[in-house]
Amino acid sequence: MEITIGKAQRGLSDPLPGQAYVGRPTALGNPFAIGRDGSRAEVIQLYRAWLWQNLQQPGSP
């Protein structure tokens, strides 16, 4: 399965088929913040690694 991380679009009430909203308040939301944890590019890279690791865990959301 391929996972693509993209920017959420405000105003979309429901994700398109095959998409899921994974915002900060959700179980798989990005725990890293620009500035505190690095640049935008660094934070995205940290989140990709963190998300992949979490998705490998049995019972992961």
C-alpha cells in the first residue's frame, strides 16, 4: 500500500475515497512542530518516519 502525505484543504467536510484526515488531534497526527523540532522539511521527514513506525505496530490506528 502506498501512503501519500499531503496538506489538508480547509472546507472539505469529508475525505475523498481512500483518504483519511490525520490532523494533530487524531491518534496519528503530527507531534512535531516547525521551529521547536526543525524546519518545515525536517518536521515532515520526522513525521514520515514516526508515522511509518507507528503504522507497523499491531493494533495501530
